[in-house]
Amino acid sequence: MDSIWIKGGNPLKGEIPISGAKNAALTLMPCALLTEEKVTLANLPRLADVDTFSHLLNQLGVSTSVAGVKKGQIGRRMTLQANDIASTVAPYDMVRKMRASVLVLGPMLARMGEATVSLPGGCAIGDRPIDLHLKALECMGAEIELTAGYVKASAPKGRLAGGDFSFPVVSVGATENALMAAVLAKGKTQLFNAAREPEIVDLCEMLVAMGAEIGGIGSNVLTVEGQAELHGCEHTVGPDHIEVGSFMALAGVTGGELRITGTLPGDLRMIRLVFDQLGLFSELDGDDVLVPGEQQLIIKRDAGEYKSKIQDGPWPAFPADLTSIAVALATQCAGSVLIHEWMFENRLVFTDKLISMGADIVLCDPHRAIVTGPARLRGERLSSPDIRAGMSMLIAALSATGESVIQNVREIDRGYENIDVRLRNLGARIQRIAAEDQTPAMHT
């Protein structure tokens, strides 16, 4: 697999536009299964996971076409059409590659009355069962059978019926599957304690554009009036707030000055608040985020001089996908902070990679780590276990002394579009190394 070569020490400076949100894109693409008409998505990020999902949809009979994109531009425009669904089976060889593949279950069941989907794979960040997906569908009348690693779902009368479901814990994926099923179910569906993440709002807005009736958008109680059919639409994928946070951290650890353009400031409140707690100041200029250069990153202690603490959680709390990024940022901040990742038990396991670079991190248990900084990091050869851990390593490498190589860069490519090119344009000394060539010629 390809690797990335980095020589740290250069401050990142300049302007960078934000890509369409990965998590939203993977939620919006399966909406094509809900109608025979064309669905067009603009600002779709060019990511490995988007390509994987496109291949899965192709196997189900969804045609996809991509409009030409000028060299150097981010994003693309994709048209999808499911006028002839060829199969209702999502096979293991596709679904195992990423967890989001399970999102074909709800829309395919709603439209076709049946669906068979392999149990999903994805990032190795912890155990993520799909029980809530299945229970939400059962409340709409679905009959579920688990056999040989597959979920077999059917609607007894060929169509789901509206029902009420309360999520015992907030689940983004289960909310998404339930929403896509409910829009074609007969009658009213109410979802209580539903997820409220930006990708959920994006999904609701697209479904409404397709003819769905959804009340309570942006709240944790969603009411859906099922329709007999939906129609096609054009929809623009919203900006990726996780990418915004990642670039803010990159600017902070390198002492760089960045203007991050095309954001949704309302999605960034908690991110900016938590990063300010770590000493990284930012300001808004319309839809742009400005990160001043040469900041003195000093962790603010909690009231009463208690150790500072960062904890992720369901929206609008600090996003779990930025926990790894916060760890890397904290290694370059003066002071000590407890980072509590309560959602996924394997998310913080990657910290041993940063420790090998010289980071002062104590992993208290699978969910908690104490980070003390600033640490003088040194270049190291690393391998990325998941998307966000890979970006955390990249952040550390750009702030380190010497050279680093990050292997298994495909994990980073799953979530960050053309990351090496975009960072090089900001002044980073970084280059992709093809699998067959492990001796890069660097641009100095």
C-alpha cells in the first residue's frame, strides 16, 4: 500500500477550502435506492470510502456517473439512478470494507420489501453492534433474521408500516437507517432520542427535497409521514466539520496561519470551544475560520484549578471523530489534559504510536488518556489503524523533528481528500510514496 513521507517543522500557511462531509456523503448516497428517478449530489468528496460505496450501489443495480472535475479542485458531482434494482443482497466482500454499507438496509427494505445485508466492517475503533438499526426497523413491522453473518429483513405485506421507536442510546447510523425506511412506510413514524449530528440534518433536508415529510429536523424527536413514493432531486453535500477541526489542529501544532473557507460556523461551536480550552484560538469571518499563527498553546485548567478535561459525546457535544485529533494537538500544548473517549473502546489504542514519537501520554484505560505537553516529537515510521488515528499521526509528524513515514495511507484517504497535495500547497514537506517505490524525491 502507498505511504506518506513527511518532514516536520514547516508552519502551514495559506487558504484551504473544506471538502464535502464524508459522513454525510455516505448517508446521502443510499437515498438513491428510494426512488426510480435520478438523484444528483454536488460537492461529493473524492474519498476511498465514497468509491467503495459507489461500487456497492453498482452491484445492487444503481447506475452512477461522475461529472468532470478540473485538476486541483476538490469534490465532484455524481448522479445516481436506481430505476432497476438488480439485487437486494449486499454481499460480504463489499460491506466488510466499511461500516456505512449497512445504510443500504433501510432504504432497500422500504422500497423493495426485502433486503439482505452482510454484517458490516469498518474502522477498528471498537465494538459497534447494529442492534438499534434492527430494532428500529422492527418497530415498523420488519421481520429480521440473522443467519451466516447476514441480516435478512422483510416487510410481511411488502411495505413497512409507521411506528414509534425510542433509541435507548443515541445512534447516528441507526437514526439514518430508520429515517430512510420511514419515508416510504405507510403512516406516521416517530423517532425519540434521535441523533442530531450535521449529517442527520443533511439527510433530512435531502429527503424533504425528494418529497418526504419530516418534522423536528435538528431536534432529537423526528416525525415522519410516510409517502407512497419519492422523486429525484439535486442536493449539495454540506462541509465537513471534522475536516475543519483537523486543519485547525494542523495549523496550531505547526504555528501556522490558516484561513479555512466554506464552513458552516454553526457546526463548529463546540469544536472551537474545546480547542480554545487547549489554547488554540480561532475566529470567524463570515463562513471562514481564521487560525492566527505563532500561538502559544497553553491548556486552560478547569475552575478551581482542576485538571482540564475533554469528553466527546453525541451532538452537540464534542465529536468523537475529533478525539484522536485533540490528542495530537494536546501533545504540543503546555499543561496536562484528561481526554475521555467514552463511545469507542479502541479509539485511543493508537496513542502508543505517538508515545513512540516522544509524546507524554498515559493511557489510563481504553477510554481515558492523560496528555502532558508540550512534547518534543521526533520522526518515526508508523502505520495507520483507522482514519482519524492516521490524521492524528500526520498532525504529529508535521510538528516533529526529522522525517516520518506513515504506512497504510489508504486509511487516511478514506476520510481526507487529496491530503498530501492540499497540505503541500500550504507549505508542508510531504509526499506520497507508491507501494513499489519507497524512496521519495522530496520537494524542499
